[in-house]
Amino acid sequence: MQDGVVGVDLGGTCTKFGLVSEEGTLLAYNAIPTNSSITYQQFFEQLFDQVKRLNSSLDKRLNLKGIGIGAPTGNSCMGTIESASNLDWDDNVPVVSLLEEYTSLPTVLVNDANASAVGELLYGVARGMENFVSITLGTGLGCGIVANGKLVMGQRGHAGEIGHTTVYYDGRPCTCGRQGCLETYVSAPGMVKTVQQLLSENGRASILRNITPKKMDAKNITDAARADDEIALEAFEYTGKILGLKLADIVACMNPEAIVVSGGLAKAGDLILEPAKENMEAHVLEIFKDEVDILPSSLTEKNAAILGAAASIWQELEKKRTHHV
């Protein structure tokens, strides 16, 4: 029986999970809504019922060796999700102890953005790079940092919370309880807010006026921009400008070789990446000009964080094997 692990990407809207071989092959994949209106105990029980079904659907079931999970504000030191602004659970969710008790499998927890960075480092466009920053544009804005070939974790595993650095001190309210955070502008919900603001401020024609606020999403806006809708194009220019300004700061602090961009909003491609690159170059310190590439992820959206979470548990299992030898 082939060995495998479970890789989980727990997002604010959707939880993606897959079965991954030691070579990094994603053997099976599925996703469920992240329902944080029920208790976290109920949610994780439902999730791993789905994992069992996924394993049973394979021609040859895997011998599951462990679980790697990437989650917002995941604290790898404590094994807890701490005060995740996009989840309606307790301030401290004991993910590792809960899952190890429920499944009897070794479990590791990493910040979701760090999981994406590990996925890019081992399997993606950043393979072979020593210094890069991974930006995930989804329900929020996640960031993982690799310096000198190693993931930067920080004191409590929370390094890289760039989505909660300030753009405007009195700006949009953020789910974290503060105002003006980067992710309130550069994220899928941030784009929706920008479009709604533009629609209310002027009377220009736009196909987006035909979409109700509840149904407006990043895909609608991307489709409209590709159809040369002026409001949608202006929203991308505005969002890309803010992202580019913040990337200039990141470059000054981290001196990376590249910035890898993934997530749902990144599917817009050059609509978001071109204004981001232009504004980064316009504001970056002279010594860094034309030195840093902004690259779309080479992994499909479903792979990066799942593979990174899986790689985290494979690495932990390897440490234990080496220690026992």
C-alpha cells in the first residue's frame, strides 16, 4: 500500500484538501465551504469524513501517514489557529491536538501563506530560489517569506502578516478590528468594495451595474475588465497601484529575487500584475529597480497551499525518522 499524507488549505471561504505522495504528486483533490458558523469540532469532523471518502475513491487506498494543514494565523509553535479575522470561531482553535485525537495521525499546522510559499519553493516557479516572497490574493492577503532558502517564521510563527499592514490609517474597516489594512483594498472583497465605490461616485455606464452587490465577486470584475469595462479597469488600476506601493516596501525590507503571486484574484493575470509591477518600480529604492520579478504561480490554485501543507508534514515525518535512526 502506497504511503501518502493529507494536505489541507483552510481558507476564509473555501477549504481545499488533497492526498499527496512523498514525491509531491497530488493524487486526489476536493473542496468544501469553510463553514465557521458551526463549531470547529463539527467542521473538522465533516472535513475528515470527506478525506476518508476521497481516499476510498482511489483505485488503491493510501496508507495515510499524517496531516499537514495551512490556516490563517496558524501558529506552528502552539498548533493553534489564533484570532483568525476571516473565521467565526474561538480566538484559539487547538487544531493539532483536535485532529491528532480525532484521526490518530501526526499533524502539523502552518500559516496558510507559509504553506503556499513552501509549495512554490519545492514544486513551483520559485524552485531553486533562495530569496522570494509569496503573495496570496484571496478572501484576504497572505504572505510567506523565504530568505536564504529558509521559510521566515518569526517568534510565534506569524511572520509575513503583510495583509494587516496599514495602507491608510483611517481607511476601510478590516475584519481584524483595525482600519486601512492592505487586504481591505488588495483582496477579492477589497476589489468588490472598490467597484461599489466607483459605481456610486459616478454615472458611467458599466456592465457591473447589472450585478447585485451580493453576487458581485472578483470573477465578475475580471470578466468585465476583459470586456473593456471602464469601471472594472479603473478598479484594477487602483488595486494594482496599492499593491505595487506595498511591494516596493517589501522589496526594500527583504531584497527578494522575485515575488510570486497566487490566489483567486491573481487569475486576473496582467490586469493586476502590470499595474502592480509599474507602481512597484516607480516607488522602489533605486538600488532595487529592475531587479525583482513579479511572477504568477506556476502551480494551479488548488495545488500550491495543499502541496505546501503536505510538504510540511512530510518534512516533520522525515525529521522523526532521522531522529530515530
